[in-house]
Amino acid sequence: MSKKKILVTGGLGFIGSHTSVELIKEGFEVVIIDDLSNSQLFILDNIEKVSGVKPAFYKIDMKDNDKLLDFFNTENNIDAVIHFAASKAVGESMDLPLKYFRNNIFSLVNLLDTMELHKIKNIVFSSSATVYGDPDELPATENTALKPALSAYGSTKQMGEDILQKVAATGKIDAIALRYFNPVGADSSALLGELPIGTPNNLMPFVTQVAAGIREKLTVFGNDYDTPDGTCVRDYIHVTDLAEAHVKSCERLLDNKVENNYEVFNIGTGIGISVLEIIEAFEKYNHIKLNYTIGDRRPGDAPSIYADVSLAANVLGWKAALRLKEMVISAWEWQKKIPDLT
């Protein structure tokens, strides 16, 4: 029996590369599309080092529908798609909203058009906890009412889910949207991790770059929120756990176990951790003192959000295994190795 072939868009990015490895480990054939706008080509070699297999790779901007059609004419036996390719920085999206609407929505629509043309039915969508906005109640469940998005990035994820739900209602696709919370950490090999181009927009790579002396100091955006220590609270999840959730989702689609054409799962640990707790854990477990200061609040940030993950456990058969210690240690091991890799 031939291996099931999975297309991973944005497959050289942070989450995409880890997911590609986990898919290969589970016996899938992986094909990657990436435009290298926020990733680097050496990651393809590192996927091979970690997994033992080098996936087929195509450099494609998914806004270019003609190139996407050419790809599907070449790779014409795709069984499922995991769609990561998107701009992803909350802060940047507040300054460049049109970039986010263009990149994130056009690429999804083009993908769905070509999937329909080639009769590819299964898709796992990279959604986000930002779809909840600033929820009235915590923890957020999949049935929590979606509030207005606090950023253009969050808006594109809400729109993406809406597009998928309406297309799935026609019966042409089966879709699983994974609303994941805050991915951090790195592969245990320290050969894959988060590698932002330019100034990091996410907390953990900024922390590791300050620890490495690349950045002078870390700014904590606000300490006057209604949270235990005044800093924003998030549900941080190790990227390897997150990657495994995508594998489970693919298996659910390919085994025809979905109960509806469109399903949604929260992917997190269910534990809220503050910015200061991340800093303290990083210092404790890596024996490093971080230079940080308290700054003003950042537009687009909800004070607190963490997940109810019981549905993923009960239906998807997935549960996070790695905790804060593994997150901060693996992120630092990756950061220390980056100069030798790039």
C-alpha cells in the first residue's frame, strides 16, 4: 500500500517544519510549498537530518494562482493538505493590515480553488486562539462566542474559518481547523525551531535573542492587566505537541472519522502562563539572567486567554505532553545552535 501524500504549505516555517517531521515519522509522504518569505532553505536539509527523509520542495507564492495550478498538475495525487502558509505576526498586522488580508485570504482561496479542481477533499487549517478576541469567559471552549478580532491577523483567521465552513457546507471538502494558542520550543534535536527574519514579533524568540546577546533587552508590554502579576497570560504549547495534533487531524480526515464536514479543535495545554512566568522559567532552567524592562501595552493584545482542550482529548485523541520546562530549555538549545546552522 502506497504512502498517503500530504501537502504542507509553509512547510519550512516554524510549525510547518516540525509537522513535516512528525508526518514523516508516522509514515506519510510529505510535499512542501513555501515562498521563503519568513523561512530559510536550510531547514529542508534539517528536516532530512531529523526524519531521515528529504521532502519534495516547491518554492511558490500561493497568491500566484497559475503557479499553484502548475504545482497541482505536477503533484496530482495529494491526499490531504495542511495549510500553514500565512503572515503571522499580530503586531505587524496592526501596521500592515492589507499585507495580511492579501497574503492570508488570497492564498487560502487559491488553494481551495485548486483543491476543488483536482478533487482533493481533506484540509487541516492553521487557525488561532486570536479568533476569540478578548473572550468573556475563560477557559475558551470551541463554543465560546467569537468576539471582534483585536488584530488584522486575528481577522484573517476568523475569515479563513468562515470561508472553510461555508465551502465545507457544500460537501466539497472536509476541513479541520486547529485553533492553537502560543507555540514555543523547538525539536529535541535542536535542528528545527523558530527562526524569525528581522525583529521577532513573538515572545520566546525575543527572549532567546536577548539571552544570546543579539538583542539588548526585552520589553514586557504592560504590567497593569487584570491578571495575577499584571502581565498578559497565554496558553503556551510546545511546537512538537502541536505538530502531533496536525498528524492526528490528518489521520482523522483520511480515515473518514470526521462527524461533520467542518470541525474545530482548541490545541493548547489548558494552562495560563504569564509573560513574567515565562521569563522566570527561562532564567531558572537555563541558568541565565535576562535583561528586561516594563513598557506600555501593545495594541492587539488580549489580557488573558487559555484553552479548554477537552474536546481535542476526547475526540481527536490528542493531549499535550511537554510542559514549560521543556519549552524554555529546547528554545534555548535551538538558539545556541543557530549560528552553526545558518
